[in-house]
Amino acid sequence: MLTVICVEVVFHLMSLVASSVGDLSSAMEVKDCVPNPDARVAVMQRRIQSAGSPAEKEKLERELHEHMQTREAVRASVIQVIEKATDSKEQALHVQSATSVDITNPKMYKEVVEYYKVKCFNWHEPKYEFAMHFMHLFANLCREQTSLERIKSAIDDVSESLKREDVS
């Protein structure tokens, strides 16, 4: 089940708390719902729309741009790990598109996601929390009978690429 956060409600409630005025029932009117992974982006876009000055708007737009770049870097890193750890393009696409949520080897899965968290993006940091939305792909990769060593090697390669990009 897809968790949905109603951004309009959150935005109205934040405004209500800030102004300490108004009727709660009018603040609860639902106008715009977005999937959970996109909630932060929607809130940032609303903040940009309601910015009080051009300087504030520019600052918020820069933050949104950085957030979107980080999201893309996380997504790309997981896809690169999958591509490096699989034998073919078809197998990589299968891992990316599989919809099962079964974790067939919990111990291996835990080791893979922890290794990725340490080497690439620690989703406990707010900046990288979006990485959690891709962890099911590592479960899919484990289900493909890919060896732990091969997955870790792929993570190491991607991690090195990320470090080189940071230096550039």
C-alpha cells in the first residue's frame, strides 16, 4: 500500500500554527495529495510559491535543485550497483522491475543494505533518507542468487565513483 501524505493539509496546518488564528476544519480541506517519496519536494515547491522575497525564493529554489540532484545520485547509484552485480542487461532490468516484497535471505539482505549505507548513502542523514525507497531493489538482487561478494564488489565500485565525483 502506498503511503500518501496530504501536503495541502500539512501546509495549512503549518500556516495555522504560525498564525495561531483560523478554523481547524477549514485547514483540514484536502486539495493536493502526493506519494510519500514526493512529499518533501511538494512542500519545498509550496514554500517557493509562498516565498516573501526574490532572495528567499532563489535560496529555496537552490535547495530544491540540490535535493533533486541528491535524489538522482542515490537512484543512479543503486541502478549502477544492480547493473554491475548482474550478468546481463535483461537480468538488471528484471531486478529493477520485480514487484515481490519477499526477502528470501534476510541475513544477506541486511548485510547488503548496511554495506550500501556505510559505503554510499546513509539514509539516517536527512539529506539521504530518499535512499530507503530503493532498498527493495537489493532484496530483488538477493533473490536472484547473486553472491554477497559480487554485490559488495559492485557497491565498492560505485562508492569509488561517488568519491571521485565529489572530488571533481
